[in-house]
Amino acid sequence: MYLADQVIQLAYDPGIKPNEGGLPGLNVLKQVMGSINLFGLVAVVGALAVSAGVWAWGHHSGGHQAEANGKKGVLVSAGAALLLGAANGVVAFFSTLGTQVH
């Protein structure tokens, strides 16, 4: 096979686009993903509360390592909440960006 033929095959557009309603169970899958997202947010609230407690306990007891770990936990929990809350927007942004690649 010649190099030009290989390049033409790389540039071929298969014409596949997302199709809403193409498979049964899409609504159930959306509900499951929403429930997983909610579960993640609830878990982050618990992690944030525990981390804040460790931070306060470490600060008041003079445990510098516990205080540092509590601070890290609070920051990680906040970042996880940000990502979970922005999941739909992030996926939509990159999906739209991907459709512009030619």
C-alpha cells in the first residue's frame, strides 16, 4: 500500500455522531450516573467534615502533622466537589471542542 493511500485512509470520516435514543436504557443510565454523582458529592461532604475536624484537632493539640493532613484533606475535598459539580460542563465543553476538529 502506498503512503498516499494510507494518508487518505487516515483522513476518512466514518460519519459517526452521538445518537440520542439509539439504544434502550439511556434514561436509566442517565439516572444511574446522576445517582453516582450525588453519592460522590455526599461522600465529599463527609470527607470535608472529617478533614476540617482533623485540622482543628491538630491545631488545638499541637499536632502539626495532623493539622497539615487536615488542610490537605480540606483542599482535596474542595477540589473533588468542584470536579463533581462541573462534570457535565467539562464533558460538554470538551465534546463540543472535539466536534470542531477537522
